[in-house]
Amino acid sequence: MDMKDFRLDGKVALVTGASYGIGFAIAKAMAGAGATIVFNDIRQELVDKGMASYQEAGIDAHGYVCDVTDEAAAAELVAKVKEEVGPIHILVNNAGIIMRIPMLEMSAAQFRKVVDIDLNGPFIMSKAVIPGMIEQGGGKIINICSMMSELGRETVSAYAAAKGGLKMLTKNIASEYGEYNIQCNGIGPGYIATPQTAPLREPQPDGKRHPFDSFILAKTPANRWGEAEDLGGPAVFLASPASDFVNGHILYVDGGILAYIGKQPAGE
Ligand code: NAP
Ligand code: GCO
């Protein structure tokens, strides 16, 4: 084995929704491994904000406006990237939203919106890049799944349905396009401190931890929230030649949550 197999030199990586948060951290790690970074977001102001963050990090990234739920826009983005940057070797389906609403209070329109961005989005983006990957002789697709690809919890029915579906879309892409040297794997982040989870970590008026924050610490053997940077190494591995025979796998990066029953009462 050659350590060079972990490098991404000469590769173009498209990371969706990567102006900040997990997508940004993954893109930064991939840039560190030698990849050229392309990212998209839904509004120009977010792309501009992202570009400023990449510049500050010393990364010469390429930012585009594109909504991952828009099939025509996705095809246009992939064509533009090919022309302006180069063919895409790595796609990270990171863009996603969550709505925390009890199921009986959730409208079908809200449910559809979450599924549209979190599940249809990765389908649309993957469909847009796979023909080019086949033409190039291979490629890597990484889908950002969740604890909710395995577990349920009150208030996240749409998100769990979408992320459970994304786990299976991952296995299906691996099954359908593995013979073209395309590896499609998932990363299942545990609870990561990003704007998406900020409401769950907001300190109480009396300064105490948010009850959900304490709950997550008790469920996580690592006894901390993950940082977006914790996803960098796993993402680089799954994007690199070092993982060429890893396909249809979901790599949970969760500080041990899925292995653990939760902190037991003292003395038991
Ligand atoms: P985040 O901070 O909310 O970032 C998500 C990004 O996706 C934002 O830049 C967002 O733009 C963008 N986005 C939303 N809808 C989009 C669309 N239709 N087209 C293009 N971009 C869009 O979230 P995060 O915590 O970094 O999460 C990133 C991914 O990891 C998500 O798929 C999330 O479900 C998953 N995840 C997060 C955690 C966690 O604990 N944080 C754990 C497991 C999995 P706006 O700012 O306009 O919304
Ligand atoms: C929630 C959280 C989660 C995380 C993550 C867990 O409300 O339970 O936001 O869904 O974001 O996806 O892996």
C-alpha cells in the first residue's frame, strides 16, 4: 500500500451546500489532500460568504448557485463545471435540511420539502454526474446520511425517512454502477456542532445546558458533540483510491452513539 493512495491530487470534488458547516469542513479536508473544490448553494449571498471562507482558508474554490432539487439546474451546473474547472471525479451530497415537527403536526408539504432536498437532491445530483464518471472510467459519490438513517426520534419523521432512504439510494448506486468503477458510500455523522443543530445546544436562560445537549452527551461514549472537522478524514478516505474496493458502505462517524445503550444510572 502506498500512502499516495490517500491523496486526491488532480481530482475535482463537487460538495453540495458547502458554504459552511459539514460541507465546508469536508471540502477543506479534500483541498488539503490535493483536490480542486467546487461547491454550490442556493443563493448568491451564501456562495459569496462561502467563497470568502475558502479564501480565508487559502483554498482556491469555485462556487456556483444551484438548488439541488432542480434537475435542469443540476445538469447545467455539471456541464459548467466540466467546462470551467474540469470533469467531476468526486461528488459529496451534503446539502440538507431538517424540520423538527411532531408528525401529526407536520403538513404533507413540509414532509415533501425535506424529502425533496435530502433524498431527491442526492438522486438528482448523482444522476447528473454518473454519465461523466462512466465516461472517465470511474468516480466517487459520498452521501451524507445521519444517525437517523438507523434510528428514529420524536419530531424528525421526514428527515429520518429521507436519510433512511439515502442509505438505500447509496447501496443502490453502488449496486447499479459498481461495474463502472464508481464507488458510492455514505457517511453517517453523529451529533455535530453546526448551525443545523444550534437550537439543540442553546444554553437555558439559567445558563444550564439544553436538556437535548445533555441527552446527547449521555448517549455518546466520546462524551462530546462532534466537530465538522471530524468528518474530514473519513470523507478523504472514501474519496481516495485507498477505498476503491469499499462500495455501498455507510461509515458512521458518531463518537460511538450507535454502539452504546446510553449512560447508565450511577451504581447499577
Ligand atoms: P447546515 O449547517 O444547515 O448546512 C447545510 C447546507 O446545505 C447549507 O449551506 C444550506 O443552505 C444548504 N442547502 C440547503 N438546501 C439546499 C438546496 N436545496 N440546494 C443547495 N444547498 C442547500 O447543515 P450541516 O449540519 O452542515 O449538515 C450538512 C449535512 O449533514 C446535511 O445533509 C445534514 O442533514 C447532515 N447531517 C448533519 C448532522 C449534524 O449533526 N449537524 C448530523 C448528521 C447529518 P442554507 O443555509 O440556505 O439552508
Ligand atoms: C436532530 C438532529 C439530527 C442530526 C443528525 C444526527 O434533530 O435529531 O438535528 O437529525 O442533525 O442528522 O445524525
